[in-house]
Amino acid sequence: YPPPRRISADDISALHRNRVAAGFEDVRAHGVVPTLVGILANEDQASQNYAEWTAKACQADGLNFEVWNVKKTDVQDALQHAIENPRVHG
């Protein structure tokens, strides 16, 4: 076996973030800032914290991120609204 080596989480995340950024190049070329939506259907603090960190990461990458807090019974309607909303890209 090869000796263990340290793997940088920053290096791994940069790879994925670059892929996401490349995927939105066409949208940005038309002057649109991509918007992603997180739909939360509970009041769990860990979920809220995760959404906040996701928003910060999106902002750092030039993306908008919105959190939609909905009742559990309204998740499907919120998803449908996001799908039909032309300013939401994911």
C-alpha cells in the first residue's frame, strides 16, 4: 500500500465549484446571475445552518441562493414553483 497522504478539502471543493461555475457560463453570458433555491420544510437549526453556509459559498462563487421555508405539506408546490420560475436555475 502507498503511504497515507493528506487530502485537501479545499482542493476537492474547488474542482466541484469550478465545474458548477463552468455550467453557468452561458447564463452569465446573457447578463443573468444564476439563482439556486434551497427548500426547507422544518425548523431544524442544523438545516438552517447548512443553508446559511450554502448561501455563503454560492455568494463567493457569484451565485444567488435563496432559502424558501415552507410547511412539509407545501414542499411539492414549492418545487413546482421553482421549476416554473424563470429566474431560478437550480
